[in-house]
Amino acid sequence: MTGPIPAPRAGDLSRAGDPPPLEPPDVVRAAYAELFVTSLPEARRFWVDLLGFVVTTETTNALYLRGYDELTHHNLVLRAGPVAACGALAYRVRSDADLDRAEVFYGALGCRTRRMPAGHTAGVGGTVRVEDPLGFTVEFFASSAHPQRLQQRYDLRRGAEVARLDHFNLVVPDVPSAYSFYSALGFGLSETIEDSTTLYAAWMYRKQTVHDVAFTGGAGPRLHHLGFFAHEAHSVLRMCDILGSLSLESCIERGPGRHGVSNAFYVYLRDPDGHRLEIYTSDYYTGDPDHPVLRWSVRDPRRRDFWGHAVIPSWYSDASPVLDLDGVAHPVSEIGQPPEATVGADGFTAL
Amino acid sequence: MTGPIPAPRAGDLSRAGDPPPLEPPDVVRAAYAELFVTSLPEARRFWVDLLGFVVTTETTNALYLRGYDELTHHNLVLRAGPVAACGALAYRVRSDADLDRAEVFYGALGCRTRRMPAGHTAGVGGTVRVEDPLGFTVEFFASSAHPQRLQQRYDLRRGAEVARLDHFNLVVPDVPSAYSFYSALGFGLSETIEDSTTLYAAWMYRKQTVHDVAFTGGAGPRLHHLGFFAHEAHSVLRMCDILGSLSLESCIERGPGRHGVSNAFYVYLRDPDGHRLEIYTSDYYTGDPDHPVLRWSVRDPRRRDFWGHAVIPSWYSDASPVLDLDGVAHPVSEIGQPPEATVGADGFTAL
Amino acid sequence: MTGPIPAPRAGDLSRAGDPPPLEPPDVVRAAYAELFVTSLPEARRFWVDLLGFVVTTETTNALYLRGYDELTHHNLVLRAGPVAACGALAYRVRSDADLDRAEVFYGALGCRTRRMPAGHTAGVGGTVRVEDPLGFTVEFFASSAHPQRLQQRYDLRRGAEVARLDHFNLVVPDVPSAYSFYSALGFGLSETIEDSTTLYAAWMYRKQTVHDVAFTGGAGPRLHHLGFFAHEAHSVLRMCDILGSLSLESCIERGPGRHGVSNAFYVYLRDPDGHRLEIYTSDYYTGDPDHPVLRWSVRDPRRRDFWGHAVIPSWYSDASPVLDLDGVAHPVSEIGQPPEATVGADGFTAL
Amino acid sequence: MTGPIPAPRAGDLSRAGDPPPLEPPDVVRAAYAELFVTSLPEARRFWVDLLGFVVTTETTNALYLRGYDELTHHNLVLRAGPVAACGALAYRVRSDADLDRAEVFYGALGCRTRRMPAGHTAGVGGTVRVEDPLGFTVEFFASSAHPQRLQQRYDLRRGAEVARLDHFNLVVPDVPSAYSFYSALGFGLSETIEDSTTLYAAWMYRKQTVHDVAFTGGAGPRLHHLGFFAHEAHSVLRMCDILGSLSLESCIERGPGRHGVSNAFYVYLRDPDGHRLEIYTSDYYTGDPDHPVLRWSVRDPRRRDFWGHAVIPSWYSDASPVLDLDGVAHPVSEIGQPPEATVGADGFTAL
């Protein structure tokens, strides 16, 4: 893969000849996402009553939710809106100085950026929002209120007993470019799906797990799913059982199963607006400086499901639109390479 | 053990020379227990709010509770009373004719018996109550209302997710006599704790599990614990975590751990009145007609805890008093043999 | 369903006017199956090395295997043969007298029967083999050698940690007839899949579990699968992980998942000859004399998979041929009703 | 606690007046430990055959072991020696420059340091060994060979299915000094046990988990235990079951149970030489720059066992001696404060 995928360099996507590459903000981790939902009461029933997310703050138009281990204000902001979409993906950065760095870094790439005052998003300090080169609205924040520590309040746990946000999975038409840009942002690469000519998907991290963000090739930019961490596999099974109990089994899109990539035990659910989330367990440590990349062949039927099951087509085709800084849906570009879903385990590409 | 323990024969405890031995009632299984508690609200908080038992019926003075798999009316009756005690242990029998057989069988042994009309215990038909030769009040019933089937209502499950009553564990001063009597009642023997001279404990069954009733040597008659079945070990762990969350960890008397006897994964809890219950998982099938007995040496430290941990003294010493047919506490006789708790793994008896 | 399905009566399938109906053998439980495999070494690798079955006895042409809880000689006999097929399904009966009853009972129905001497099947006493009215070769035995008790040899456990055989699942063209015949044999009914006119599937038991045998409508007689019990869901997940590790994920046909019917957590695997087995956990107690039947609508998408996933077509279409008393494959009759697989959740029958 | 515990400053333990404080090496994580054992074959049986550690390399006098997730050469070096002792605790540092920094940093504190050539410890590059101010021999390394990735070789997993080393737990007579020194080394503080006057124990981290090292007050320096991470609680239970199966239950010193501190589900085992290890699951993310400290009162009975069980005395009293750079056992100093084990939950100190 060293051939087809250019080695990442800071400033890779900046205009040629710009010396020196700018210092990116020091991203700590994927921290929260903002989703627009068409019915806040229905979203509340799904995310809070069924999945068991903790409500940190509730306003007329928004719900701020977190997992049981989370020690910052929230992992998810649900806002009432006219259409279902992803408003922003938020990374925590190390310090306020990193907010300045973010503004300069993205500005130098020609990206629109916007300072948001403290409190625009409840519980966090001032943020910098950017429209990134991939088309996603990304929010950076450096400080957050600490809510009540609930990790050992087993008496309160319900649903999937989600611990915290783990990662964003994004659909992009050009995975190598997404990989290069996030490399320049300082993200490490843990796993890939590829063949001799194409990088189909990439998993990248800042915190010491398999990923904070992953890229899947397809029409984009779109949000494929939000991944939330749970501690043990039986919590995943339990979540499915609860949905079956209530005849809501149609919310279960795919799994439970074991991923080849990441080795996680997972299930994919769809919320009432079709937003997809993953309940994700297992994972592994990636904090060593020479952490080796695990490269999966696109022909290995175990890459997406270690138990060999076919992936349901909607999982490859559906994703949430993303909004720009003004709240307008970002146009979607078609993928410029053979989509992974069409590559057979029998060794040829269907397209 | 064939030496010290007389082979069971029907009518064993009846007067010598009475031919032929009377036919015992056809016991189906241990079905429910009646416990008197000194505060019904506190008992409700423990059994319902924390442990997650389902309330089938509630009256001013009583709570009728069941597990999530149970398809008869209840597994536990909690009644308000002046002192904490066990009112009755109830076995389901196969038919109404078995109620008659119970009356005759126990009457012939000189035991007091009493017909209770349908509805005396909510949800069951007419019953026969007896003061059995071991000093316990035992209730037989042949029919029960079927409550709503909740097994697949995972959305309702809480606490230990108890499925059903599994067994009664009784403290008796004379384990061989208890064994002989229950053999005459048609119970099979699955496991024992013994040495060359003494039977310290016995596990006996009618349904196809390790036991419906077990006998432990000690001052009795007293109720050692009620065993409730749960499907998986993580439910046991969860129950303990919930109690710890609420600083109610003092309710956890012993375990979680693995039993040598029965191979079950267990925890013992004490309710606000000190009544002991076990959350009990695993178990095994005993329905074959020649099911072999598993005999544990009293010197095997794994018999009570397969992981070798010492048993807390209260577990051997404490138990609930039992009431007679008139609701008067049965006097307790001291054990007539070395108690198991004093037999060291080092091969000598401390007493 | 009381309409379309005739109430079971003893001797239902005997010639009209035969008074009184014959007493059926007292079946204790489904105990073992005999499968013919085309390569004993490959079968050994699958069943023993991967799935972790215990070898009780091995001969030149046969392997006798059991689960870790099993206290009779075997749960599965694998025999080398020219074609993959099911040789016999074996039920344990209560006593030798039940062998005689089996011979008379089936003989009176016009079925061929054959006495097999002790040792024909290793580890069991003399048996009676019959070609039953449904076309299956059924073996009855009354006594078995007790192998070493391995339940607490956790050091030896591997693979799926199978405890024992749980049930046979049979494909028959006429489910109501199969149900009626097994009712006459004394089997209880625990669950069904049906609509107002058709009984699509039935689960029937002698031991106190959901089933010893189940009937699924389709071209038959054929063996759909053997169900083996494991204690906890994580053993099912582990088995799949092991198969994925070895790139044998194609052995995983369906699941893991939760059944609506039986509430079991399951996975279906296929052995090297295509014989299907289920690793089956959870289950519930059915020993009460008035155990209520749970009737699932064929339109409920949760009946086969509580989490709503479509059933892979091979699961409905494929099954193992069965051999007659002479080892000749039994001809297969087409199903005489709409197959369940063609009934959509949208409320109409595709056929 | 801000009162009694001095705020950490780099160079805290260096000679007063030395400006500026020296830059400590950039520690990545606790990586491996070196234990001397009196019988390598017996140690092999325990660590490899029973616990299931993977052998990376084996020499005449040493075994190099790792967990299934580990991507560096080893997590544990077992060396044959005349007495059971801890030879060294090894931290990975970010780069070779950090080896130099370690040498200068410890040298400036008056500590003996020694360069070890690549290969002295198999699989790692050159290291710096130091006798740290607390009396432990600590080894720093910057590079390691990558062994075969076994994380998804579920077919090979055995025993406790240990994933990787998680932490060192050290007994020191002066916990505040240990805390201060490791703060100067750049470690964060996640949890403590304390009261208004005393810091009894501290958990400190570099990687984004609860700890890489913890300090418990007592006669020291001694190694209390090595903590190894496993993914799910059932692996902990399984390990205990295996030991019970083989009548090795005396290896199980404490647990399984839930820690209050760290929230981990744990068990403590002792190897044939008495070295203690913990199988440790659950844990939580600590990577945020303002990660809040969780401070447990020494009077909270849940701090050491969330389920309230008393801690067995040997767990407080026993620990492994540590060797200096020349392989001589470091003398042990008595604790200079009330030991935690003597502080009752009833609110007074027993000493």
C-alpha cells in the first residue's frame, strides 16, 4: 500500500509551495456529535428510554446526552430540525491555543471557520467550527463542564449501557484524500481495507484506541454512523433483546457480530430518523509510537464480518447528510472508485 | 455411604409394621415460599425495586412475586408479620388427587394437616398444608392461575433478572432422617457432602435439576435460603454491582462464586429481615432414571466454594425460623453431629 | 388453532377402530443421533477439535461423542459412510419394558422394527430401532454406561463447550400429522408457528425443556439440525470467533441470534458434510402439567429471529437425508402446504 | 487532599536549588516486568499452561511471555533464579532520546543507572536500567520487535485470555513521596484512597487508562502485583474454574470481585513462587487533559471491594521483594503511617 497511498505530510492538502506546513491543533479525541432530528420526543424515546443514554441537559430544542463513563458534558447533542442531518462532529483539543491553531490551520486550507461563543453548545467553552476539506462541519472545543460521575451507578444503567462515544464513521468519495488529510491532522492509522490499487476504508486514531474516525468509500460527505463504546458483549445482546421485546426489531440493521477490522463485537441500529449508531465493544490499545497497521484485503470476507455474513445493502448505501456552517445540507459527490460493496470475495470487482 | 444412610423406601418414617407404605403425593417441583417480613415497604424495595422481582398481585398485607420466566402465579409470598420467619414452603403436585394423597400420607405419619380453601393464597387453588416430620410447614397445591408471560419482555427486566424459584435449602439437625423422608416422598438424590460416618448435606430433586430441596446440618428446623434461578453469570455480577452502587453492599453475604456442589455460579444476599436468598445460575439435567449421585468429601475445600474461599461464619450459623400451622415459631433442636463448618480441610474435626 | 389441529389422542395414527390405543414407550428424552459422514477424519476435526466435543469411544469406523455435562455414553455417533445422512435419532426410555412397548407400539402401526443387541451402539444396552410413521429411523434404548463426569473439568473445555444434546429438529411435509403422532407418543407441545389455517412448525418435549423434537414444514423426512445445549451466550460467540480465526467462517450458516420461539440464543453451523447443528442456550422449564403453549403467528417477523433478521434461504431449503433400517435413503415427499419461508411479514403468502 | 499532598513539580526529588528541573523521559506505558522464579518449569506450567500466556521466546533460563493483544515482544520475563523476586519493572518510552533523558534524570537524583545493550532483554533494543528513588529497579526501552499478531487467533486462546499488561502495583512505605515522584515523571493521578491526614494509596497513569502504576502503603519497596488486562468478566470466572478443576484453588487469593477503585472486575492469583497477579477487566478512559481525580475515603468499605467483602490479610501483608541493579534484594523499610488495612470501616484506626 505504500505505493498507491501517499505518505502523510502535514499540510498535504494546502496549496503547493506553502512553506512551512502549519501546525495542526492537538486533537485529544472524538468527543461528541450533533444530530438534527425531526421529532425530539421520538428521538428521546429511542436514545434515552430505550438505549439508556444519560440526559445531562435538556432545553426546548435540544437534548445533551452522555454515556455512563463519560466525564465531560455530553457525547451527543440532539437538536430539533426540519430534516434529519448531522450538524457537526466535535473533537476535543488539548488547550485553548489549539482552538487558535485550528482556526489558522483550516483557514490556510481555504476552509470557512467560525468562532462559537461559550454556551452555544451547552456545557462546553468557546469552540471553533470549520467546514473541513472533506465537507464535514467539525467543531473543536478545549474545555467542558464535568457532570456527575455515574460510572458506578449500576442502579441507573439501562439499555445498552453505553460508556462513551468512541468514533465517527464517515462516508467519503475519496478515501485516500481523507486519509491524507487526517494524517496531516496528526491522526494515526490502525487498520485499512485495500487491494493493490485502492484504499477502500481507513481507521484512524488520536486517543489510544482503534479509531476516533473511520472513512468508508461512497457518495459523500455523509455520516455513516456514530460508534459508542460498551464494556461487554452481553450489553449488545441485551439491547437487541429489548428492541425485539417492543417489536422494534426493525431498528436493528446489522449484527450483532464480530468485526474483522478492529475485532469489535458490534451491532448497528437506526434511530427514528435513520441516523445509524454502532454499539461497539472490545477494541484494543494503539498508544505505542510504532503501532503497526493491520491491512485487510478487500477480498477477505471476514474484514467486515469476522463470521462471514453478507453485509445488508442498506449498510453500504444509507448515511446521514451533513450540514455546512450555515445549516445547509452539503452536496454529495459520487464515489470515484469501485465501491467496496461491489468487490466480491471471489476475487473480482462487480462494477 | 450405603452404610450410614439407609436406602430410601416409601413410608420409611411411618410406624413400623404398617403394610403397605402409603403412596406419596406426586410432587412436581418447589414452587413458592411464604416469608413473613416485619416491613412490607422495605421488603418491597429489596425484592421488587432492587432485585427486580415481578409483582403479580399486591394486597394490604402481602406481595405475590414471580420471576420473569415463571408461568404460575408466584414464586414468593411476602406477608407482613410481627417477626421475620418462613411461613410455608410450597410444592406443586400433579393433580387434585395428590392433594388427597398428601393429606393421607402426612396424616398417617402423625403430622397435623390442614385444608386451605382456594384463594387463601392468591392465584392458587385449594391447598393442603402440613407440619412435616422435619418441622417445616409445607404447602401442596395442584393448580395455579397463569399470569402474563414476561419471559421475552426484556424491556421490563431489572436487577438480578430472576427467572423462577429453583429450590429450598433447609437447616435440619438430622440430615440422614431428612434425606430418608424426602426419599420416601419420591425425591431423587443428586449430590451429597459426607465422610465415612456422616452425611453432612444432601441435594434432592423432583424436577430435572440438581435440586428442589437441600438439607444442611445445623440447629433446625430453619430455612437456610431460597434459591432463585437466573440464566447467566453476568446477572449475578450485575446484582452485586447495583447493591454496591447504593451502598447496600452489606446485603451481599457470600460470593459471587462457583459452588463445587451443583456447579452453580451463585451469590447469597440477605433481605432487610435477614432472610437469605441465592441467585443461582448454571445447574444441570438430572432427569435420567439412573442419574448418578455425586458425593463430595467434607474434606474437599471445593465442595462449598469451587475456588477454595472460606465460607463466612454467618452463612453456617444464621437461618430463618419456621412457623407451624398456627403461625407459632417451631422450636429449634441442636444438631446431633459434628457440624460441617467445623470440619477442616486439613482432615480433622474441630469439635 | 384448536380447529385445524386435531387434539392429540393416544393411538391417533393407528388403524381406525382399534380399541384400546396402545401404551407408548415412556420416552425420557432425546439422547443421541447417528450421523453418517463421508470423512471421519474431517468430521473429527470439526466436531472434536473445533467444537470441542468429548470423545467417549473411538473405533475404526465410528466416533462416539458427548458434551461436558453428559452422564450417558454419548450424544452423537459419527459413522463413516458412503453418503452424508442421518442414520438414527435415539430417545432414552425409562426401562427395558419400554423397549417392548416401543416394539409393540410401532409394530401395531405397521412400522418395521428391529431389535439391536447390546453393543451394536457402543455404550448402550440392547435397543429397538423403528421406521416411524414420519419416515425417520428412531432408536430406543433404556440403559447406558456412565462415562467419567467432566462437568467440572473446566481445564478440558474447548470450542463451544457443549453441555449435552438438547433436541432434534425434523423437516416433515405434514406438520399436523407429525404433531399428532408425537402427541400420541406422550410429547407435550410448548410452542408453535401457525396461522388460522396452517400449523407451520411445532416444538414438543418429554424432558422439562422447550423441546426434544421440533417439526418444520418442508420436503421430508429430513433432519434439519441437531440442537446442543451450552450454558451461556458467550460460548456461542466464542465458537464463531474460533471459526473466523481459522477462515472457516463459511461453516456459520445463520446467527448468532435470539430465537423468538424458545427464547434461545443460538447459532447454526454446518459440518464438513453439510449436517447442520445448533448451539443453543437459555431455554426454559416446561415441567408443569398445565404448561401453556406459546403460539407464534407466522406473520411475526420475530418468530424465527427475535431481532428481525431475514433467515438465509439455505436454512429453509437444506437438510440431511435420513436412512431407513437397511441404511437406504428414505424418499422425500414435497410439502403439502405453503412453506413458512414464503409467508411474508407483510401478511400474504408468496406461493 | 490538596493540603497534605504537595503539588507535583518536575524535579521534586532532586537536590534543592537545582534550576531548572530536568525533563523526565516521555513514558508511554507500563510494558513488562521481570520476575525471578525458583523453578522455570513450574512457572511455565502456571503462566503458560494454566493462565494461557503466549510464549514469544524461550531460552534456557528465561521465558518471554505476552498477552493475545500485545504487539510488542513481551509483557513478562520469567527468569530462573535462586530466590523469588522482582528483577525490574519496564516502561516503554517514546524514543531513543528518552533513554538519554532517563539516564540524566535519574542520575541527577543520585540514582544508579546502567545502560543495557540491545538483546540483554530479548526482543527489545538497548535499555536504561535505574534504581529509582523509591527503591525499585526500573527499565526503560524505546523499541521492540513486533511478534505475530494473535488478537484474532481465538483458536489459540486459553486460560484467562490475557490481552496485555495493564499496570504495576507497588508497596511503598511513603505513598505521598511515591506520588510526588511519579507526578514529576509526568504521570497523572486517577484515583486515591485517603482521609483528611493520610494518602493511603494512589493510582497513576501515562497511557489512557486508570493506571500504569499504583502505590499501596506498607513495608517496601516490594511488588504487590502485576495487573493484566482481559476483555470480559467471564474470562476471569473461567480462570478460577480452571484452577478449581485442577484442585489448584489455593492459587486464588482474593476475588473475583469488583473494585471500588478503578471499577474493574478482578481476581488475584499467586504463582508457584507467591508472585501475585491480577486479572483485570473493565477500566475506563483517562486521556482528557483535565481528567478529574476520584478520591475514595479510607472508611468506605467499597473502596477495595465494591461488594463490601473483607480483604484477606495476606493481600495486605504479602508482596514480592525487589532486586537492585546488581541483583541483590533491596532492604525493606516499614511503613511510616497507619496501614490502610488497620483502618476500620467503623471510623477509627486500629493501630
